Amino acid sequence: MSTRFSLRVIIVSAILICISPDLWGQPVIRVNSASACTVGCDGSDWSKAYPRLQDALAAALAGDELWVAKGTYFPDEGALQTEDNKSERFALLDGVKMYGGFTGVEADRHARDWHANQTILSGQITASSTGRSYTVVSSTGVGSSTVLDGFVITRGYAPSSAFGAGMTNDNASPTLRNLWVVGNYGSHGGGIQNKNGSSPTVTNSVISYNGKGTGSGGGMYNTGSSSPVLVNVTFSMNYASQGTNIANIDDSNPSIVNTIVADRSVQPDVYNDASSPVISHSLIEGSGGSGAGWDTALGTDGGGNLDGDPMFADADGLDDVYGTLDDDVSLTAPSPAIETGDNSALPADVDDLDGDMDTTEPIPFDFWLKPRVIDSGPDGAVVDMGAREYDPMDDLLHVELTDVAAISKGQTIRINWTTLSESNCVGFVVEHRESDSPTFAESASVHWEELAVVACMGSATMPYEYSHPAVGLDPGEHTFRLRVLEMDGRATYSTEVSVLREMVEAFRLDPVYPNPARDLVNIRFGVRESQQIRLELFDATGRRIRTLYSDKSASSRINHLLMDTRELSSGPHILRLSGSSFNTTKMMMVVR
């Protein structure tokens, strides 16, 4: 072969490697819950992204990649699904790779950020606390070429007869990476159940606050010769009567390495029945550590194991509630889990997550998209235990924030804050939610809303004052917080502040919408001063059809009602809101 021809082959090969997956045999299907696409939505580009994940799964074939943008996706939403059916779940497909963490504009997979762009698979299909999917994600008979990477799995609710509220694997061994399995309720395997010879590989993942007071394996339940491989996984605050974090039943012998199992001292963290996992280079609270003190009931001591407090940064988050999305299980110095893992256990970067065309190197990132191995000690670059790598830079206070306040005046709420010093600051994201809306622990469909991004000084050693006006918010109590963005990609949160925006008018009944109405209509009403009020519906003759609301309304709170008009006759109808010293009406037209 001539030198010229060899060079030509090398150049062509390099070009093929650099081409995006959908151009060289790996079709990409894009999904975005915020997609405005209504016609021709085939996921071929972001403008044609599927709004519902189930519809994209229905179109996927082996070898496809699903790129899923940030947002919340529910398993009962799709053309082939039954709404509010608790049996609906996201079923992984053999040979299909699902990646979360996109914003909805990326041309390359490695441009995503699953930490900043949370992609949530939620079982909260109704507003009821128990109106949730029995299982959020499942896989049956799939192999390691099936990938789930960069998602939050939450709000599954398995009854006593069902296992695996967050995820169930049946005779399946998918590749699971960069997952947060949190807040799923079930007796056995509240987080993940592996059964019938399922041996998934789970890497860089957090499994926290799953389970039930009874049952086994709050975080993970392995049964029927199921032996998953767990590498750099953090188990925290899961709960069950046997094996608060992990239960292994019936010849299930997982490999557990570089993993943290912590925060449930009332019961053994790992329970075994006719099973013996091999545990190495892991921190297991209450284990005694490797050597003579090792608790053999936990499994086989593979060496390098530790016993102690992992020293999580803030395991219950700013809201002091476990199982919500501000929980922080990153390590703080001098955690014994820092620089005590096993580098040789890190799996290869077979999917080229960093886009450097090297698929033989160890995985490059941790759960928070930090480098997987950071040299933070005297022994060289040694991987930490757990999902997130400790970074000494995290101990530096880059933005010293103080005096966060919210002040209401007229129809504007102004959020004010001061920095005492700044270093490498990018900006402040002003986030908002209505104070009386349910928290994430009650409904995964409720999130903080981003109001604005305010640029910061960048670097400053003197105090600097900031302010942002929030306009167009309904009367009522509102809560705000700041998300501080830094140049290294880190984001931290301020304390939350709440304020009441009072109504200007004495009473309020908004025009209903849509109007004319065919099925459901939205009704909004409220009063400035707390009092007994009544909202009634009349037909055109003045006959009262029903009372929609009769109660004491809180001060300056806008009440929201969703009314079904499908049983009403066609024609005009009247809504009347009345109180101690007023009454007002609005017209509504019903059409068929």
C-alpha cells in the first residue's frame, strides 16, 4: 500500500469517527417535553422533537439513541398509553441507548449536562400521593447494549404485591449510568429490583430515600441469581426492615466496588439470604472495615473496605427534607472515602461520553460531570468512593452571598441580595415557586421556575448589591431563591425567602378560559381580606346549577378551580362570586 493511500485511509477514518451518531449508523431520536412540534414530529432534529418520551420509545429500533431534553416525563403520556393507568412504565428496549441532560439545541451527545439539565422520569401521574405508577422504568431480556444514562427516576409507588417502584429489571442486564433514583416507595426494592438473573452494571449513580418501613432492600433488591455490578454508587437514607440499602436473596451475589452504603444505622445496610456479595474498596457504615473486624454477614471482604461517616455535604439539602432534589451527597474533607477507591475497577468509556474518540480510557466523569479522578491527596490520582468525586476547589467560597430578601410593593416583588466577595462568578438565576404549591416530595410535577439570569461582577473583593423585579405574579405568598453559577460549572443555592403580594382590588373573578368552553375550563378568583365567599354557577334563566366553592378564603390568595362543562347544556352560563359585602359575575358560553 502506498504512503499516499495509507494517509487517505487514515483521514477518511478520522472523518467517520468525528461524524455525529445519526450520520454513521446510530440514528438519533430527540425528545423534548417543551417541544412545540404538532405535525411531523419524528425526532430527526430538535425542531421535530417528540414532546412525549413514550412516543419516541414506540418509534425506536435497536441501534437508535434517544436524546432527551430536560423536563419531566410521565409513563402514562403517549399515544399508546392509558392516562392515569398505574401499570404504565417506561420500558427500555434492547440495543437502544437513552441519554438525558440536553437543553434541546445540542448537535453532539457529549455537549449535554445531566447535572444542570435534570431529566426526570416521574411516576407521579396524578395529584394524589398514592396516584403513582407501580414502576417508573422497567427492562425485560435486554443486554448491556441497552443504556440509560443521565436521568432522575422518582415517585414510583409499588403496592405490597409489586416490587421495584423506581426500576425493575427482569432477566435483563442494561448499562445504567449517572442516575439518581430517589423518593420511590415500595416494600422490596423501592429504588431498583433485579430479578431472574438480572445483572445490570450501575455506575456513577445515587440511590437515596427509597423503600418502605417493611420489606427488604430499600435501595436495591436482588433476587433469583441476580448479581449486578455496582461501581461508584452512593446509597443513602433508604429504608426497609431488612437490608435498609441492599438485600440479596436466592443466590444473588453482586460485585460492589468504590461504593458508599450509609446513613441507616437502625438496621444492617446489606442483608443476605443464601447470597454473598463481594465488596471491595467501599465504605459500608457499621461493617468494621476490611480485616479482622469485618462483619461477614454483609458478604465477602474483597479488601480496601472502610467503616465510618462518609461526611456528605448536606444529605437532606437546603430544605432539610430527605428525598428532594436539593439533597447533596458529595463528599467533604476529610471524608475517609476520598482517594481510597480502586482505579482499576472503573469501566471503560465505551460510549465516548467526553467525545475524545478514546473508548478504552476509564469513564471520564462522575455523577456531577466533574472529572472522575481528581488528584486531591498525597497518593496521586486515586478515585474516590461514591458517585461524586471530591474536588478541593469545592471548599473554596467563590461567592460570599448575604442579605437575600424579597419585598412586595404594589404589583411588583423585588428580590434583593448582596455579595461580600466574588470569584469566578458567572451569574445568579432567580428562581420562584408559589409558597402554597406542593413540594417535590409531594408532586414531581412541581418545580422551581426560572425568572431571570442576572450577570454578576465576576470577581470582586468589595460588597456589591443586586436587585431583580418580579412582575406579573398572582397575589399570594411567593418563595424565591438564587442559584449561583460559577465558571467551573458548579452551582449553589441561597436560602429561600418568602413574601406576600397583596391584592390591589378588594375582590377578583377572572374571565374563565377557554371561553367558549367544550370540556374543561379554568376559574381563578380571590379576595384581599380573608372572608367567607361563595362561587356559584347559574344557567341563562337564573337557575342555580351548583355551588363550586363555599369556604373562608385566605387573604390575597388566588384560588384555582378546574371545572368540567361536559354535562352542561349548550348556551350561556353565569358564574357569580359573592362575599360579605360584594358580588360579581362573569359570563361563560358552553358549546357542543
